[in-house]
Amino acid sequence: MALAWGLALLLSLGLRFWGLWHPDPFVIRPLLVALLLFAPAVGLGIWVMREGFPTADSGSLVNGKGESLNCDSESS
């Protein structure tokens, strides 16, 4: 979560300084808008696809790592 806040802060500061250096009205470029809109979703989608989804037959949360899904085998 700190990474997301850090990136948001850097983007905000970058846009702030860009505005100070270029005081003319900002020309909206469709590619820039699409990049700012879709890049986080695409990045998250790539991350989820690389890490994988939990499956019932794997016996764990993700790729053999994590907590067991089988609660019956745990000791009381």
C-alpha cells in the first residue's frame, strides 16, 4: 500500500511542477488520459495473472504457498 501512495505522491508532485513550469492551459491528449486511466488496471491484471488464482485441488491459496484450504486436517 505504501508503494501505491508513494507512486501517487510522485505523480501528483510531477504534475504540480509541470504546471509551474508550463503555465499555459493543459492540452488534453487522449493517449495520456488513456495511460492514466488504464495503466493501473493493466498492471494489476498482469500481477494477478502472474501470481495465479487459488484452486481447490492445489491444497493452498496460491501455487503451493500459503495457508491450507483444508480445515479438517488442522489440529484442535
